[in-house]
Amino acid sequence: MTVLHRSPLTEVSNDSAAVISPGPSEGGHVLTPAMAGFRLLKLTNLMSRPFFGQFAKQHDLTLNEWRSIVVLANQPGSAAQDVSAATGSHPMNISRAVIALRKRGLIEEARDPDNHRRMLLWLTATGKDLFRAIAPHSEAQNRLLFDVLSQEELAAFIRTLEKLTSRAEQITHDERVPDV
């Protein structure tokens, strides 16, 4: 295995097996911060920090509420189940977010004419204004992150994310837990 970068908690290598399961650590565990899943979690957490630092407090929003607003801004008329599927968030967390957003007058709902058990959701004018206030900052942060990648690298990264997301959805749908 050739080490490309080393720090106290991470190690990047060209050995893909090491990224998935790097081998036992000092405590004898295979699960380590060097694993690809941990690295994705770290990236997600780092990308969420500006939201928590500025927008969550300023606009009294949770991350799940913001994610719901983003989905509804781009897919008006979605149901909570659709928001959950789009974000990968647990349905109960999205349900709580929808309730909070409705109470604050940021979303409105109507029964689905094709399925009376489903409620379809839209941003209100106030919800759209909030989206327009925060979205440029999120978009700028996204550009800052990805401008280190070439167009080819970004395209490959997106394809890889889509492949991993599809696999994770399949595993979640199947509700399989790996054998130990």
C-alpha cells in the first residue's frame, strides 16, 4: 500500500481495500476514521458547519427543515415521503421538519388528488423568500468546495456518488444488516 497523505486521524492510499476496511487498528477494530464512510460523514459535517454557524440560528431552522425547503423549492408539490427519499433523511425527521415549517407558515399543503392519504407540500411566499436568502450562500460554498476538481474529476465523483447512493438505497430498502 502506498500512502499518499498522512495525518493523525486519516490516511489516503491508493489501496481501495484499505479505504473500505483498513485492517485492525491499535484496539483491534476494523472500523476507523480512515474508512470511506467516515470520510463521507466528515465531509458532510464540514459542509454543514456554516449552516449551523450562521443560518440555523439566524433563521431558527434545523438542518432537516432547510433540506426540506431545498427539495420543495426544486420539486414543488412533493409529499413528505418524497422529501425523505430526496434527502436520505429518516421519514420521522422529515415529518417533524414539515410540521415545524407548516407552523411557521413556510410551507402549505393540499391533499393529493390521486391519493387522498398523501399530502402535497409547497413553499409559501415566505418560504420562497427564505430559500432565496440562504441558497446563494450554500451555492457559493458548494462552488468553493468543488472548484479543486477538474470537470472530469467532478463528473467521475458525481457518477461514483450516484452509484454509492443507489447501493445504499438498495441496502436500506432490503433492510439487510451485513453478517458479522
